[in-house]
Amino acid sequence: MRRLRGLLRLPRPARMAVGVALLVLGVLGLFLPVVQGLLFLAVGVAVLSVDVVWLARWRRRFAARLRRKARR
């Protein structure tokens, strides 16, 4: 999240537009071999989770699940 500070300073509509654009690129990247789909999806979720409450909750749960699996 620290690296996204520049994006977080943008006004909310601009952040939402950037986040949606990154999600669209991520979905396209899942089907196109040139674009890194999962990377764009992860960054898009990180940007949107600042403004979208349910997405922030999902991101926290997913991160906790990954931490639990990493401990095993």
C-alpha cells in the first residue's frame, strides 16, 4: 500500500477511474499473453479498496487467508 500513496492523493472520482481501468486491464490480461492479468487485478483491488468498503473487507480476508496458509 505504501507505493500507492501517490494514487491515494487523487480525488475520489479519479481514483475510482484508475481502479476500474486497472481491473479491466487485469481481466483482459487473463486472456492476453502480453499483459500480466493478476498483477493488474491485485493493484486495481488495492486502489479501489480505499473507497469501496466491501472490497476492502474482501481484501483483508484474502490477506489473512494467505497469511494462515503461509504459516503451515
